[in-house]
Amino acid sequence: IHIASENFLMAHDFFEKLNSINGVVLAKISLAKYNYKVDSLVLAKYQLKSALKIAEKNNLINQQYEAQKLLAEVYLKQENYYRASEWLKKTNRMGDSLSMARLDKEVTQIQMQHEFDKRIQQNEFEESKRQQQNELKLQWQ
């Protein structure tokens, strides 16, 4: 059990040395998940709140979502239903925002692909037209 905890701490230190904020946040969340599983809930909450603070500061939305969701689970396990519902509400709002952001991204990608395809077709049409004009010119000479 302690080996897993030590490995998460080593990963945290490694990412800190690399100055990888995302890695540090993910290591804190992973360590919190471990502590959640071994019922060290106070420690899990501390690690999640620390990860959440860094994730919010650096706009790491997916990590914020994951930390909030696990915080809700920790509070549920502690039977603190009020705090659990608060975190679940935050998680749901963030999940809705993430879904909308993903949907917006997909729509933008489709629109860009459509514009790209349209330009390709236009270029192919113009090239075909030029070739026909050149062939006609050659025939009349």
C-alpha cells in the first residue's frame, strides 16, 4: 500500500522538477484517488483541494472537473451530503460547460473542413476550366 503512495509522490516530485503544472495536478489527483480508496479521506480532500486550486489558476478544465467530481465522492463517503451536493452541482455545471465546449469545437472543425473542401473544389474547378481553355486554344491554332 505504501509503495503506491510513494510512487505517486515520486511522480509529483518528478513533474514539479520538470515544471509540468498539468503533471503535478494529475499526480495530486492520482494520489487523492489512492487515499480515497484506502479511506484516508482527510488527506484525499487536502490533495484534491490543492490540485483544484492549481488547476483553476492554470485553467486546466478537465482536471478541475475530475478533482471536483472526486471531492463530491469523498464527501458522500463521509456522509456529508450537503457538501457532496455542492460539489456535484459544480461538477455538473462544469460538465455542461465541457460538453458545450466540445460541441463548439466539433462544429468549428466541421465548418472549417467544409470551407476547406469548398476551396479544394473551387480550385479543382478553376484548374479544370483553365485546362479546357488551353486545350481549346491549342485546337484553334
